[in-house]
Amino acid sequence: MRGYRCIFVASQRSKRKGNCDLAMAKLKEGNINVATEMFQRAVSITPSMAHQLIEILKLENIEFSSSIRGRCTVGIFIQS
């Protein structure tokens, strides 16, 4: 099974790099909306990272709301 996981992880990295490259190209073209979407697809946020961010926001008394679907945090919205 380990070999399958390695292939899957490598595939994910390759896909994220492709999304990042496409985002940079779209940004240079001035297509901000598509670039933003591609940048969002280019990152990998773990549940641990999201939890750390939420804890820091709480410590700093920064108001926020989060959108949670199942066990996955879909978005964190900081109110300014």
C-alpha cells in the first residue's frame, strides 16, 4: 500500500505545482479572478494548520467565522 500512497502524494504535489504555475501566468495576464482560484488550489492546508490559525485568532481577539462542512474547514473569514 505504501507505494500507492507515494504515487498519490507525488501526483498531488505535481497538480499543486501546475496550479501555482497557471496562477502565476493568469496573474501576469491580469486575470485576477482565475489567478486567485488557481492559487487557492495550489495550497494544501491540513486540519492542524487550520486549528493553529483559529487558536491564534482567538488569542489575538480577532473576530472570525468559519465555514465547516463535515470534518473539513472550508473557509475562515476574518472580519475587518
